[in-house]
Amino acid sequence: MTDQLRLTEDVCQLHNMVHTALRDALTALLTLDTTLAQEVREAEKEIDRCSIRLDEACIAWLNEHPSPAEVSRAVASVKIVAELERLGDYANNIAKMVRRRFCCYDMAPFEKVLTLIRSMMEHALAMLQEVMKAYGQAEAERLLVTSLHEKDNIVDQLCRDIYKEIIMAAMVHPWTLEAAIDLQIVVRFIERVADRTTNIAEWLHYAACGQRFQKEASGS
């Protein structure tokens, strides 16, 4: 097995760990499952250890003086690992809030909000799955980034819709203000999941093309 193929497989394994942690964090939030939340927190520690090992592997590969195309791939892999590690942090942060905050709240007034949060996270996780399916396939890597930007816009709109619903719920039920603020923080984490997934798509474009993706300017 070549160093590049081994690295690709290891990054995909890290992705699977992160994807599972994010999905479990969402489930823990929706069900107020503090045991599952603690499992996410433990998983995040392994994600950190894995990301450190991958960073070291990428650096070792670069020290072997690979070809320019391999340098682009190695640099992109370092950046992708960093993005995945941050996604693991978001899962950990949500899980921490479930254990320390949400388990103490009456979440009934936020039933609609939680339904929208589920939809928002599902969109973000679908983006993450799509981007990692393209990983290691140059043609797919080139084509993916534009569609990911469009899907990121959908997540951004969901974020705005959820903020409005949170404010409305807090106005009707003033005693839920603290929970409303914490839910806004969770929504921001999920928005960042989509943003960082889009960043990964841009780095895949760099790996395939050897240059950064340039988003077309809008307007006439």
C-alpha cells in the first residue's frame, strides 16, 4: 500500500469517527441522553489522538520529497485533518452542554426548534458524507466544491429560521431564556459544521488541481 493510499484510508477513518460523534451528539441533545453525551466526549479524545497521528504521517510524507502533485495532496490532507478535528470539538461541545445544561431544562417549549435543529444537522452531516465520498477521486474532488457552497447556503437559511423560532419560544415562555441562549450556541456549532465541511471541499479541490478554489464573484 502506498503512503498516499494509506493516508487516504486513515483520513476516511477519522471522518467516520467524526461523523458518528456528531450524529450521537445530536441524538443526545434530542433525547437528553447524558450517557450517550459522555460517550461522545470520550470519542472526541480518540479523534484528537488520531488527528495528531495523521499530522505526523503527513509531515513524514512531505519530508520524503514527493512530487508536486503529492505535495498538494499532503498539504490538503493536513488541512482536512485540522477541519475534522474541529468538527470533533463541536460534537464534544454539544455533548458537554447536554450533560451540564440541557439535562436541567424544560425543553418542551422548544419542540419545533429541536425538529429544525435535527433537520439542520442532517443537512450538515449529508454534506460531510458527500465530501468524504469524493476524497481521493480527483474528478469528483474538482466538481464537488460548487455544489457544497450551494448546500451550505441551505444550512445558513435554516440557521436563520431556527434563531427566529428560538426568539419566539422565549418570548412566549420567558423562563426559558437561559435554554434559548444555549440552543443558539448549539445552532452556531452546527452552522460551523457545514462551513468547515465546505472548507474541506475547497481543500479537496486544491489536492486535485494544485490551486485554491476561487469562488465566482456575484453581481453584474
